[in-house]
Amino acid sequence: MPKTQPEPEMPLESQPPTPPEPDSGSSRPTGSCAIPLSVDISSCPCPSLQPKPKNAITIAVSSRALFNMVDDRRIYEEEGLEKYMEYQLTNENVILTPGPAFRFVKALQHVNARLRDLYPDDQELFDIVLMTNNHAQVGVRLINSVNHYGLLIDRFCLTGGKSPIGYLKAYLTNLYLSADSEKVQEAIQEGIASATMFDGAKDMSYCDTQLRVAFDGDAVLFSDESEQIAKEHGLDKFFQHETLFENKPLAQGPLKGFLEDLGRLQKKFYAKDERLLCPIRTYLVTARSAASSGARVLKTLRRWGLEIDEALFLAGAPKGPILVKIRPHIFFDDQMFHIEGAKKLGTITAHVPYGVGQKYHT
């Protein structure tokens, strides 16, 4: 799946690891710490002491995906690290504005609230971790912003200039969302479902009572095996291939596991006779044609035991107008062509840099 060059995840990502500023009298270790909101940064426990809630679905979100930190980034680039740190300390009571992942996180919280109503003792919930290579000194501003918006994010990982990617597996991450394409690529190579987030170019209203997640098919839910044939041999060969192998399931792609997670939670609502009131809705939005190559996709999902609420086969038509109608909190695609088109019309998008599409920069 394709790719552009979004700005790096945090101001420090493109730099060699920088040791945190010295603390007056404390010997705080460098590197990552989980920071419960109720605990002072200087005494934060390590990730191993803050185990993941049993059966939780962990979503790791970078600070620049959750919040708009464009001005902060500019200060770092133009004036350097020390001025950036000084700016963060001076403005730690200034609340950050929402970034591209903000509405998605709020929607996850709504699903958690509904699940707690139906299953008070169940821990199969979304667990949000703020994952950033910012220094601990910036943590106070991030905590203030999280609390201001009522976000239930208890676990922070502030790595002080070091890449946070190595901590994703330690946190048992199911999905990683970042503003840094290089870090996302790194996470994909580690086998972690990941995507680079982009805000829509226009304001759009979103449903507050239902999490809506839209997926592309090839190189997102499925492997890029069929996309390779289309790219290298043309559409006629692709159609022939898909007809020939209609009954052979496609191999899984990087986001298949996340769709499974969503489906598992949906079934918990169905079990309480709340299918029509389910606060999760999933969409397949694919450039495939239903007549010539759609059957293999649907049969693959059936073989996997997965349901998709709506399947939209666009036969090469632009995805942007359909997504405006759906208004998903997040749309995953491997092709930057589709990402850019959806962004222009206001959709929040997530680029998955996986598969043969990256080779063609489409």
C-alpha cells in the first residue's frame, strides 16, 4: 500500500536520541515510562509494572495524531530543541486543539461506555495509550489537554527523543496511529497494524453515538497478492486471476486483526439483542468491481468468519464522495491517490504503507 511524506511523528523523531533535561535531585531513567494520570511524571512506573487490562484492545496514538501540534513542530524546526522545550513549559496550561485521531478516540470511548453498561465486569474494552517520543517535561501539557477533553487515557509512553516503536510490542499494541510516516513504516515492518493519520481539509460533522470505521480491501484487510497482478500485468489479467481463484481465500493484510477486534465487540452487542443499536459499524470501500472481482473478497471474509456491515464496490470510481456520505471516524487505505482524494472532501484518513502500491507511489 502507498505512501507520502507526512511530517515526522514528533519534533524529535528525526533527531538522534536526546537525553531528557536533568531533574533537580531525582535520578529518573531515560527512555519510556507509562504515566498514569494520577501519578507524578517523576515517579512514573515502567511499562512492565502497568500491565495491559485483560483482553483489552490496545490503540497506541501519537501526540501529534491526537492533538494539533503543527505550531509546536514549527518552533522546533526553526528555533531548536531548547526553545521548543521552553515553549512547552511556558504553555503547559494552554490546551492543545484536536488532531486527526481525536474523534476516533472519542468514538472508542463511547463504545467502551456502552460495553460497560451491558457488561459491567468485562475488561474486553479499548485501551488507549498515548505513545510519543516527547520528553517527560511535555507530559504535563499533554495530561492537561487529555483531562480537558475528558479523554480516558491513563497510560502514557514518553520516550525523551527515542523512537517509541520498540515499546509497541511491550504494550501489546493492536493498532498504532501516528503522524510520522517513517515510524508507521517501522511499525508495519514489526508486524504491528499501523497507519499515518491525516486530517480532512474541510470541517465535517461526525456521529457521536456510533464508531464508524472504513477499510480498503487489497493491501489493507487482505494481502497485496491480487494488487501485484493488477499493477504488473494489468486489469484483464487481474480479473482472470480473481475469477480463477474465486474460492481461494486471500491472505490476510495488516488491518485484518483490527477488523476481527471490532467484530468481536460487535458480537457482544448482538448477544444482548442490540444489533440495530450497535455502536460500531464497519465498511469495505474498495475500487474493485463487484461483478468481476467482488465474490472472492466476500468469500474470504466469510471464510474468516468476519462480517462487514456495508460493502461498497466502486469499480475504479473515486472514493471521496462515498466517504462523505459514510462520514467514518477513520478510513484506512494503502493508496495515497485515494487518501488525497478523501482528504480534500473532509474525510479523516489513515495511510497504511504496505504492499506493492508503495513501489508505485500511487
